[in-house]
Amino acid sequence: MFRPTYDMQQEHIMKIGIIGAGAIGSAIARALGSANIDAVIANSRGPASLASLEAELGAHIKAVTVEEAARSDIVFLAVNWSKIPAAVQDLPSWQGRIVIDANNPIEAPAFRPFDLGGRTSSEIVADLLPGARVVKAFNHLRPALLSSDPGAEGGQRVLFVAGDDAAAKKEVVQLIGRLGFFALDIGRLAEGGKMFQFPAGPLPSLNLVKFD
């Protein structure tokens, strides 16, 4: 199995949290655990409800409260679109922490896109998270691909990245590299984020592989 190579002495290790333990949140946790990266995961029902997932994922992934997960340096937000406002409304100030928006404005069972008034989903998420540095990523691939070997067919599976804060994007790009994926920065939230937002953009669900 492909595994990224990097110098742990040089890598800036940040605390990682995941809010949401559905298909996408669990897939992200599996990817982190497989790469031996420590993270915490939370849902609205509390840590006890994640006991079986925690046992499955092993020592690198720990179940915590949403408040604890939100205090991480990098926080994945992987919550059904309609539930995001309730999931984040009582959280403390983000104070410049990075939030990776792994959501799409569509959900089961209808799978009809939400009307965003011409804005991207990440722009709306950013409004809900004052003080956070929002980066769009981890939303365009199916969960099974996110949690599988990123060394596909002898190359690196591609993850798109968009954001308005260059330093935050750099941190996310580094994390993607640690996971073994190849990060492709396609611009700001309003333009780049729209390109791989499902279902509006042309890039969602594309399983692209970069070869050297």
C-alpha cells in the first residue's frame, strides 16, 4: 500500500478534529488513522455513540464531544447540509483556526440541491463560522475512495483545494500530502470552490490520479 514519506522532525503537527461521523466524516477518520495521524471525531449524539467506530479505527482516532473537536487546530466539518447551523451555533469563537469544509449542499433522500442564492456552499459555511479560516476540500470524492489507498494505479489520487487564506490552504495541502493524496489548489472559495461543489461544478466525483 502507498504511504507518504516525510520527515516527522520537520513536519508541523497540528491537532485535528472531525465534526460529523457519517459517511464522509468516518471516511476522513479512516484515512487519518491509516496514515498514523492522530485525530478526534465527534457527533451530535456524544462520544458513547461512537464507541464501535472508535474501536474499529484504532488508537489514532478518539471520540470526543463536538466542543472538544472544535478546539482543534484543523477541524473537518462533515455534517449534512441542513444540520450545519445547529451543529455549529453554540461553539466558541474560532479565533483563526482552520475549518475544512467537506460538505456539499445536497443530501439524502431527495438529493435535490439547496438554493444558495448564487453563492458557494463554503461562502455560506464561512458566514456561520466567524473567525474561522475556511478551506474547501475532501468533498468531491465518494467516501470509499477517501478511505482507500491514495496511491492509485501507481500515482496519487487528487484532492481539490480552494480557499481565501493562503496560509490556511498551505496547511491543508500539507495535510493532504501526509495522507498520500496530491493536493490541487484551484483558487478562492467563490470561484475554485464552485468548480468541485456537488452538484453544480464540473469536477465532483472525478477520480483523478497524478503521475510523476
